[in-house]
Amino acid sequence: MTAEQMQDVIERWLEAWNSHDPEAVSEMYIEDAISRDMGRDMALMGRGAIAESLTAYMEAFPDITWKVSRFGVDAERRTVYLEWHAVGTHEGPYHGIPATGRSVEVDGCIVFNLTADGRIISDIGYWDVASMLRQLGLMPAWPAEGAVAH
């Protein structure tokens, strides 16, 4: 695969996310894919578990939208790096947290490994869980002294 083709795969993944279609997103993974979310204590094993997790996120944040901050592609290793910014409203339960009705903005990065034909073998996501919890009112805010807003 070329770097452009690999970027196209991840752009289609993002389009499926922003369409709130967990089946379309999960179909982009191989059957025994592994998805690791560093905000969780375990990896998701297989397309079914990935689809279930996607559904939970999309039900908790039904208006979630992701925007690309930056792409990186290592075509030799068939690896794509996606830096993202997501915005959504917490309108449903989220991993045991009742809906708060609060809006959140979160930044993160996902590293994808792809097959030669453009299916997702694995991904690992790193994101600012603490910021999301603060925005939901579940963690105290950091002191403002010396802080710079972006």
C-alpha cells in the first residue's frame, strides 16, 4: 500500500466514526483484531468486542465528532499515526458513569497497523482521559496559575 492509500483507509475510518456507525467502523478491522485503549485496563480482542465498545462510546456521546489534527504514515511498516481532537456531549452512561449532559473536548492519538489490503490489524489509542473526567465534573480542575489555554 502507498502512504496515500493508507491515509485514505484511516480517513474512511474517521468518516464512519463521525457517521456514528459502529458496524461500519468495526468492519474495517480484521476478525481477530486487537484494539488497545490506554484509558482502559485491557485490550479489546476481536471485531465483536471492538463493535461493542464503539457502540458504548457512541451511545454515551451521540453527537461525537472527530477532527484530524495530524497524520503520519510509515508505509514500510504499514503504520498510520492519527492525532485527533474530539467534541461531544455526555448524554448516556459511559463505563458506569451516568450521563452528565456536559460537553467535552478531548485530544489524543491512535496508532494503526494495517494489512497489505488496508484492513486494520490493531490500534492503540492514547488520549487525555483526565481532561475528559475534569470536564464531566468527576475530577478537580488543575490550578490555573501558570496555565496557558490553547
